[in-house]
Amino acid sequence: MAKVIGIGNESFQEIRENDCFYIDKTSFIKEWWENMDKSTLITRPRRFGKTLNMNMLECFFSNKYKDRGDLFEGLDIWKEGQYRELQGTYPVIFISFAKIKQNNYTDTIAGIKRIICDVIQKYYFLKDWQGLTDEEKNNLKSITYGMDDVTAQEAIASISNYISRYYGKKVIILLDEYDTPMQEAYVNGYWEELVAFTRSFFNATFKTNPYLERAIMTGITRVSKESIFSDLNNLEVITTLSPKYETAFGFTEEEVFNALDEQGLSDKKDVVKMWYDGFKFGEKNDIYNPWSIINYLDKKKIATYWADSSSNGLINSLVQKGSPYIKTMMETLINGKAINVRIDEQIVFSELDYSEDAVWSLMLASGYLKVISSEELNLIRESENEYELALTNREILFMFRKMILRWFTPAKHETNEFIKALINGDVESMNEYMNDVALQTFSSFDSGKKESAKKAPENFYHGFVLGLMVDQTENYLLISNRESGYGRYDIMLEPIDKSNEKLPGIVIEFKVINLKKETTLKDTVEAALEQIEEKKYDAELIKRGVKKENIHHYGFAFKGKEVLIESGKLPQSV
């Protein structure tokens, strides 16, 4: 009989007590314990079972769950005799930063202090224990919501001392979603302030804490060692590219297919694989997105479950405001092709505005890209490799398509009317609509940090091309010919249905005015149309089956937020 699917339940205890659907990941307990690493950081994309696994560790090791071996009966770990003896024998401190999503430093620190205080309140009974000195009792009482920063930074280390002495055993510390405050700090502009606080907190908790048995941190990204982990030379870092714990997070293909069989969905394996497969951890291919799989098993309907479970605000901002290079690479990815880029697994948030490679590193860590192949780039700096990357699966493709279309939401009506005019050859309307769209959306494509006045329009029209791609996928194939340097970008729109004369072939050349060569936008747009003829794009479209009399030429000229569009005549010879 198929088990009940519990959506969003991250309590190992509740899942086991209610006999809900659960894919056995308890072998992770043995693997982690036998590796004997003092402090471990594991990064995985969001909703990949990190919190559930951390809760599972707490249920297994914590003395709060002494005599609760029943939670593990029938699971892999319970087949190991020595591990039965280990269950419920350690004091465990469990901390989660998942809810720390404030938009300013003051509220973020206040939120962290509340979480620390709530964790330590469970041990307030120690204030009456004779094993503590008066000074230690006073210190315990000082750990309140209003405590100063130094007290907060040292609080977990202090309670580790007290409970270790009380129970006669060192503590295990579990910190879930450690980097959530870091991402919010970057997005909202208080990164440097939070780094200083976090570095001291991590140093006291994980580095100089003599009462620590072992620790695990989980998160989405590996924040650079130089920023918050500079003092943690005992930290074992496990990223998506690391060989350890390959199958501990996410579902393997065997696990997914067995679940589909159990739920009476054996005939859906191919479509489920196309939509939710594609992740790779270490050398293990065919890892599936657990959030999407669980939702599919419950609702028995294909949908963008994982992609829609978060706003993806950081990725959206980085791509939208990124350079034309970022957008052209996104174009390649959305066309189903791979890109070759450098990856550094240490995410330096302060570099995201300036380093294009950092954007791809973040997207890989977040699960939006998958590794096709890799090649060592630099033997001296082993962290820098060149990787061949592609979009992970169809769910991610649909996510990016929707994201790009939202860029033009403020000018949606104008954009729709523009596309109609583009297809119908109505240049007058195209100029009117395009200028409206440019005025409304230019600022959205301006990073405000590195874009020059000349580069801003280029950034806009690269984004516009992406919008065309995802909005016209039913009617057109988009083919691009990107040139090096600024100010030139040409595309062809090939109609899918060549027999439909209402869908012409379209050739567009974008140019930013070159004031050294051109005095007016008229000069620039004429140069763009000449470029179309020089490259003989019509010949290529005709070869693809488009009638020569059904091809439209357009030159787009930009000067600041001004746009001029003109149409050209079909060349007499092709």
C-alpha cells in the first residue's frame, strides 16, 4: 500500500511516527560519523532535504531522544549493531537561520540573538546546578534577547561548556541554513557589517570551542573562507562537486523509480526524468529534485514545484542587471546549449557585481546549472576550473522563461503591441512602442555600478532579445550572431511554420550610435541596415525554407534612452 505523502514536513520524528512516505537517508549518519571530521560544511540547493537530514541527526544523536530507537527501526542505520548503541547518547545543539530574512543589519542581528536565546533557554535549568560558578550562572542569565553582540557571539560556546560538564560528554552542534542571513545581507546592502559579527560567532562556536565533539553546517553556498571562515582551519567543506555524501541529499534515480512504482505511476518515469532529473553531486549523476518529486507523487501532475517555491530574487537581479555577456550566455542556455565558464566554488558575494564568473558559480551552487564536463584551468589555483554547464532540466528552463518575461511586466501592453507591429511591418508603431518600453525598463537593466552610459542601451536590448526568445517560442526559432565589442548584435527570427505568410522571417540589427562615425540616429540605423545586407542573412533564411518575399529587415539604433527603428528592403540578389 502506498504511503501518505507529507508535503513540507521536515520533522523526522513526525514522518516516522505517522509512517509517512520517506526515502531512507540514514546511511548518511554512518558515513559522516566514520569520516571523523571536526566541523563539516555541506552545501546543497534549497529544498534538497538538508533540514530533514539535520533533524534526523538530532533524533539519532541527541540524548533528548534516548530510548527512541523505534524511529530508526527498519532503516539502514539500524542494521549496524554498534550504531544502535550510539543512538541518543550526546547532548546536541540544533540551530537554524532559515527564518533570518530581514532587510537591515539591526533586525538581522536581533533575529539571530532571539534564535540563540531560544536555543539556550532549553538549558536554563542549569542556573540552579551547583556545578556552575556564580559567574557562570550570571553569564547564563545574561543571555537574553537584549544581550550585547559579544555575549551573543560567545553564547553557544558558553552553553557548550555548561552542558558538556553537566552530561559528561562533549556536544554536537548542528547549524542549518547558515548562509541565509549572508544572502539577505548582500541583497540589502549590509554585507560587511554582518560578516564581522558572523566571523566572531563562528570562531567562538566552531574553532576555539574545546567542548565541541563535532559540528555540521548546511547551506546553499560556500561563502568565501576569507570572509567568515578565515579562522576555521578545521572546516571540511562539501560542495556539490565534492565526492562525499553524494546520495545523502536529493533522490537517486533508483529511489525515484521505486517511489513511482509504489504510487502506481510506473508509466511516468520518462516525463519525470525529463522534468526533475539532471542534478549531479560529486561523480553521481541522475540526482532528482526531492521537493518536485514529492509534490508530483502527491498531486500526480507535472508542474514547476521547486522553481515556484522561492522568488529566486538574487538570481533574477544578477541576470537582469548583468552585462550583455551574461545575457548572451543565458540566451545560449535557454536555447538548450552548454556554456564554458570558470567556476570558483567559494562564493564571494562582494564580487557578484563585478565578476561574471561569480554569477555562474552561484547558479551552479543553487542548482540552476549542471556540470556537463570540467577541465582544470590552473594547476596553481586548484579552485579555479573551466566547466561546461547547462540548464539542469526542463523545470529550470521554464523558471527562467517566466523570470525573463517578468522583466517586461511594467511595459507588458507595449511589448505585446510592439511584437504585433514587428510581425506586421508597422515601423511607425514599432518606434512608438519601443521608445515606451525602453523608457519603462531601461533602469531595470542598469546595474548602477559598472554600466557606462554607452553600455546601458546594449544591456537593455540584450535583455529584450531574451524576452523575444521566450515570448515567441511557439512561433519562431531565434538565431543570433553575436559580435565582439559593444554596440552590435544581430538576430534572425525564423518562423516555425514556413507556410504561414502571416509569420514573416525577421532580421534585426542592433547598433549603439558611434559618435566618432555617426552624427544622428538616422546614420546609425542606416549602418545597421547595411550590415544586414553585407552579412546576407536573407540567404540563410531562404536556405531554411523562408520565402524571400516574406522577410523583413529592421535596423535598431540607440542613443541613451532614444531608439530609432527603420525597415530595409529585401536585397535584389541573395
